[in-house]
Amino acid sequence: MTETSGKSVDARHDVRTSRRRFIATAAAAAGATVVAAPAVHAQAPIKLKFQSTWPNKDIFHEFAGDYVKRVNSMTGGRVELELLPAGSVVPAFQMLDAVSSGILDGGHGVAAYWYGKNKAFSLFGTAPAFGWDADELLGWIRYGGGQELYDDLVQNTLKLNVVGMLTGPMPSQPLGWFKKEITSADDMKGMKYRTVGLGADLFKEIGAAVTIVPGGEIVPAIDRGLLDGAEFNNPSSDLVLGFPDVAKVYMIQSYHQALECFEILFNKTKFEGLPKDVQEILRGAADATSSTMMWKAQDRYSKDLEAIKARGVKVMPTPKPVLETQLKAWDAVIANLSADPVFKKVIDSQKDWAKRIVGFRLEYEPDSKFAYDHFFKTA
């Protein structure tokens, strides 16, 4: 009995020893395989130089940064957009040419800034006040033929080597900042006034002496007396750029730029040389940040308008007679510029879209002011 048990113990010991040897041999072989495998190096990221047309402290530059972060994140590090503020490589108004020539790989701005190349360009950023808003303008871009008209203007009419994406709907812009209240359109006759795009044609029609300068140059010009009045865009930008330091009257609500959107540009040769999925990410990120920008603006603009009031600024709506004068000026601007067949083709497309879309909204949706007043208006 004892001899038999001893043999069984020895047999079990031999089996365990064999197993250990097998496992050790297999592990060593696996380790040798790992060590012997060729080294795999990650592909270097595609680096693109991307400049905005905005000062570093402006919320618009922040919006550009949101797009850059989204692209860099969505590509998992395969693409690295390097965001630069206006003037880092070229001045704001030279960004389009810099992208087209390849000095910059891309940029963030507004189509109204390229109004000097062709006035139809401004229609894609600061279209006439047909009662539509900027979200409906982007609807026309996506589903009303606007993108095709934009591409034709940029690449065929102007022969620019760029790919453009319209994004980021903006609310109506203010009439602007003034030393004293504007009570009638006559108050603006002869006024040294800053605006951009087709707004320049509109205010020239009214009788203002229009000056077109980038956002970062406006407040110093007012401070030195080079401008009597000016608009930029929104409460957040106006506050951080220092408008309350040089003027105490803020006239809001205007038809000169009742709707606007941003423009993201890439050098066409560079863009088409990117992998197809990266091209789609660049486009998709423009749509994604279009929404997040609009939601962020709702939060920030409303807070910063209250902050402007707290600085002792008198905030008031533009009088109705001034708005009526603006609409009549739009009639004249559209009639004059429609002599250009490119301008006419775009404006006719916009009018068809706005008539249908705004008509639907006005017929279909209840009056938001009526509901707002019910819940929030105090006696």
C-alpha cells in the first residue's frame, strides 16, 4: 500500500514538472516573438496652419478655437490644426488670399470680408433682410442651392483656390455704438460710420460716410475721433473689445445685417490632398460646431448685454422710422447690384427660399412674444 502510494505521488510530481516546463517554454517563445517583431511607428500628424480674422480675446476667435478642438479630437490626433489670431501671419482682410495661395492652410472668418472681390460674396454672409434669420440662411446653403452658388462664385468666377464651408448662425446685429441717440435716419447722414459687406452699400444709400475696418481696429478709431459710430456684431465681442469705454449709447435691432454666418476656408489643393475621411471630418466638424456655437452664443450674449447695461451704457432699440429707411435702402441696393448676373442669380435664389421658408414659419408658428409676455412681462 505504501509503495503504490509513493509511485502515485512521484507520477503526479512528474506531471506538474512537465506542465511548468511547457508553460515556461511557451512564455519564453512568446516573449521572443514580441521582441523579434519589427517596431511599428505612429504616422506623423497632418499639421495645418489655421488663422482666424479675429483678435485673440474676441469670442469669435473662441468659436474658431472650438472648431479646431473638434477637428483635432475627431481625427484622433491624425490632424493638428494650429489656431492663430488675426495678424499672426497676415492681416484679417488678407486671410482669403493667403489661404488661396497656400501661405495659410485654412482660416475662419466671414464672407462679408471679401466683399471687395465681388459684392455677391457678401450675400453668403450678410444677406438682405427678407425676414429670415441666419439659421434659415444656412438652410438655403444646405438645401436651397446656396452651396453650389457659393462654389461657383469662389472657384469659377473668382478663380480662388479655396474650399469654403458656411457655419455658425448669428443673430441680428446692432445698429451700433454712438455718442448720442439715433432718432432718425437723418442723424446718420454724413456720419463717419463703420460696417462691412453690403451694409456699406446700404448706409451709403442712407447718406453715411462708411469706413470698412477689421474688428480689432474699431474702438481705437472711435477713441481718436476717426469714427462717429460703428457696429461690430454682438454684446460679448463689443464688451471685450472695449466699446463701452468709448461710447455710451448702444442701439440694438437693425436690418443692415439682420442675419450672418461664419465661413471656414481651406486651401483647395491641400484639402483635396487629404484622406477622404479627413475631408469629411473637416466638413462634419463645421456642422457640429455650428450648433454648439449657436447655443454658446445664447448663453454668453444674453449675460453680456446685461453686463453692458451695468457699465452705464444706454441700450435702446433702433426707432421704426430708421428701420423703414433701411428696408427702402435695401430695395435700392438690390436693384443696383442685380445688374451683375452673378449677383442676380444668387439674390433670386435667396428670395425664392426666404419667401417659402419664412412664409411657412410665420403661418405655422405662434407668436413667441405673446407667450413670453404672458409669463415674464411685469405690469
